Amino acid sequence: MKLLALISALVLAMATVACSSDPEIVEKVVEVEKVVEKTVEVPVEKIVEVEKVVEKTVEVPVEKIVEKPVEKIVEKTTTVTVEVEKDPGSLVIYSGRKESLVGPIIEQFADATGIKVDVKYGKSAAMAATLSEEGSNSPADVFYAQDPGALGSVEAMMQALPAATLEKIPAWAQDDDGKWVGVSGRARVLVYSPDRVKDNELPNTILELTHPRYKGRLGWAPTNGSLLTMITGMRKVWGEEKTSNWIKGLLVNDIKIYPKNTPQVQAVHDGEIDFGLVNHYYLYRFVTEAGEDFKARNYHVPSAGPGALVMVSGASVLKTAKNKDNAERFINFMISKVAQQYLAGQIFEYPLVDGVKTNRLLTPIADIKQPDIALSDLSDLAGTTDLLRSLGALP
């Protein structure tokens, strides 16, 4: 505005001069305020939005594609045969062996197989007699006897055993016709008192027991099946006359009668007798309980005569067997390592199969000088019983 006012005043003055004549020129310095526009750049803060690139890692879920085979279910009708577990059945055993000896192992067989086992216990000779009386009506499937004599007496009632069973047992310990097999070995011995018997009084053969020096010192069990089998062996080896004379000599020597083997062993310990005619294993049951202080020992006569006979307990399948398969299964179990180890370890009998050790207390069976006689030839127990009766040894 000031600038406009100055310009207006200047124009007015010039007009006045031009209107006057000859005007006098007067120089006058007039100070004019000059307004100069100048553009000055003044720094001004200006907010400028600048796009800023910020890198940020963002985890983005990624679907992982996994190829998975898909089973295609196709319905198909199929006929399936389901085998239903059969009833294991039953088994009837006539046992001439005591329940206290073989009951546990028979029970183990029943538990392992599920077979219902019915056992009829008695003396072997009595069981054989029962079988003979029952004949074809006998309910028995198996005859398990303590000696080959009882087995042989009813051999006609037996059926042949499978070859696979027979081959497990040594030939000497089975029937010549394959009707029965031995289950365990049982040696005949003299049990004697080591305190009262001198070494030179131990006989070389049981024939010597008829000598007067043995008078009143002997014991036997004349109704015992094992003794009857041994005397049957004497009849085969010695003949009837020699065997009869031996029996007479024992009676002259006042041999004491006992109902069975066990009391004889106890009688030796107690001092009632000095010698007893028994099977080997009875002694070890006493020794196991009483220890080495038990005053009795076994003696195997060194001569290869009937007094050194090693018999067997044995088993057979009867022709009347209604449970033949179970009967054969039982016999195979009794000659298995499980049962053989029981017989060797628990009742001190000789195992008959390979791979089972004889009890360390026993004389090795190979060291016993057995007579040369087939166990199948020891079946005439009835003839032996008649002989004993005729001589007054049995009532």
C-alpha cells in the first residue's frame, strides 16, 4: 500500500509540472522507498509420508500333502471253519505203583493235558489178577506195573505200542514183542548194616545167604512183586531145583518176614536184622530224611546172577482201552525227560532215556553186573507163588 501511495504522488507532481509554462527545473532528490520483493526460502518442516518397506518374517501355515494309501474295503462273504477245542477226554490207569511214589507225576500229566485221569492203585500182582478177571470188560486203558513179571502175566491183554515209542527205550528194558516199555530202572540189592556186617560177610552171590553165618540175620517180603520177579529169574537161570534149595536154606536160617521193602530198611537201621532183600531206592528215601547217620547201606552183589537183576517198572496200552490215544500219550509222557527227571530225582530210580542223569547217590547202572536174562521171560509169577507156597514160605 505504501508503494501505491508513492507512485500516485509522483504521477501527480509530474502532471503539475507539465501544465506550467517553462517551468523551472529544480532537481530535487526525493527519497523513494523502494519496495523490493524478494523471495526468501525459509526452511519449513514438512511432514512427508514416506512409504517404508519393513521386512517381517511371518510364519504362514502350509499344508503338507502326504500321500497315504487308502485301503479300499470290499465286503466279501467268506466261509470260515472255526476249530472248536475238543474235550481232552479221560484215561483209566491201573497202577501197581504206590500213589505216594507216582501220584505227583500222574497228576502233573493230568494238569498239563487237561485229561481226566482215574487211577486205581494196588499191588502189581493184584492189579494183574484184576485185569485177568475183568477180561474184555475191563475199564482200564493203561496197566502201569512195578515189575516186568506183572506186565508179562497179562501180556495177552495188551496191544503193540507205536515204533516211535519203543525206539526211545533201550531194547533190554522193553518187551520183546513191543507190548510194553520200561519206565524206570529198579535194581535188586542187599541192604545191610555197616556197623554189624564185616566186609568179608558181604556175599559174592545171594546163593551164599543160605550159609549158617546168616542165620537170624536176614529179612524179606515174600509177597512183594519185585522179590517174586527176582525168584522167577532164578528159576530161569538156576532151574527149579536150585531155586527151591535156596528158598529152603533161607527158611532154615530163620529169615524174617516183612510186609514190604520199607520196613526191612528200617529194621536194618534199628538192629532187628543185618540184611534185607529189597530194591535199591528205598534206602535213599531214609537217607534223604535222616542224613548219613542212617545206619544202613546198599550192596550190589558182584556176580552176574539173579541177585543183581535190574528190573523195570513198565507200562502198556490194553486192548480194551476206550481211550487209546490218551493211553499212548500218557506212556510217552512217562518216558519224556520231564517224567524221567522226576523218577530219577525224587524217587531215586534209574532213568531209561538219553539225556537224563542218574541220581548221584546211585551206583551207575553200567557198573551193575546184570544176569543175562530177558525181562520178557519173567512173567511166570503165578508159578513162583505156587513154589513159595509149596515150600511153606507163603501161607
